[in-house]
Amino acid sequence: MDSHFRNNVMVVGSLKAKIVPMKFYIDKDVREAYNEIKANPKYKKADLVFLDSKLVFGCEHIAGIMKILSERKKRNIVSHIKNIEIEFLLRVCCTDQINEALKVNFGDKSNKDFVIIIISDDDHIFEEFERDFAMYGNLDYENVSQTEIKDLIAADTYKRDYIIEKFFREKIKDKNSTVLNSNDEFLKFLVERAAISLA
């Protein structure tokens, strides 16, 4: 199952998602912003995933998790996690502990760099989200360099080291493992761990 972009929307199997890097305004509480946006009746038709940008190891990381979710949906495999937003976060954090995942993702209130994933079948939501999100953070990027925005999603060595330290330092014993030294191998490892995290 391949992923591709159509009109800047990522399509993976039966799922469509808009991926939005966002720098929240310094005076905004990200969890409160999430709750306010979710209260908008329009977003009843969508799943919103807010991810600390340091946990996002590139677009292929997001695509890998969407493949897992799409495959589960295709096979009618029922998950004990009924909320796709929580399931996505748990798979990113490679855990089945909701409190742990929430703490890792939202625990640093000073962090304002997030990647928002909007999953919906309604293309109008993808077209209108900028107006709804603009009061919470920098979506037009006028005051943020393109390099900074790309860094919010980029798969790089800093993020690899951060994720390893956060989740896997005790689990990866071989210091010469390719997982520790190759971004491609680490991406494969992350997606495999995401697949089994709720098994």
C-alpha cells in the first residue's frame, strides 16, 4: 500500500490526511487549542492528531502509521482504542499507555512546535482549516523561515536521537546497531514498533 499526495493531501489506502506544521503562539496552551478546535461541529467529521514535532520522523513516518490504520480498517480488525486520534498518538509513542503518550506529547507546555494531522473524507475541511487554526498559531509562516517549517516535519539525526532517548535507549543494546546510525533503518524500526505497540 503506497502513499501519495493529491492536492497537498496525503492519501494512504482508504485514509486521507492534511499534514500541517504549526508553531503555536507563545501564549496559547496547545491542549486547550485542541479542545477548542474539536468543539467546532465541523471537526466532528475529522480526526485531529496534534504531535510534538520532535516525535515526527518525516512524512514517511506519518504515512507508515496511516498504512497500519488503513490496513486495520480494510481487514475489519477492531481496535480496543476507539479513538483514532489516541491510537495514532499511541503508535507514534510506541506504547499502549495513554497517560504516558499524552505526557510525552504535551508534557512540555513551553513547546509550541507541533505537526497537526487532519484525517477526513471531507475535502472542504482541508480547504478551510487555515481560517479555523489561524488564531492559534503561525500557519502563513510570514515570520517563520521555510527551513524552520521543514524542520518541524524533517527526519533528521537530532530527532532520531531524541526519540531513541525518549523510548528506546534501554531496549537497543547493540551500540553499533544500524537503527542507531541510519535514518532509513530507524524509520523502518519506528514503523515496525508502531505496528506492534497495540498488538
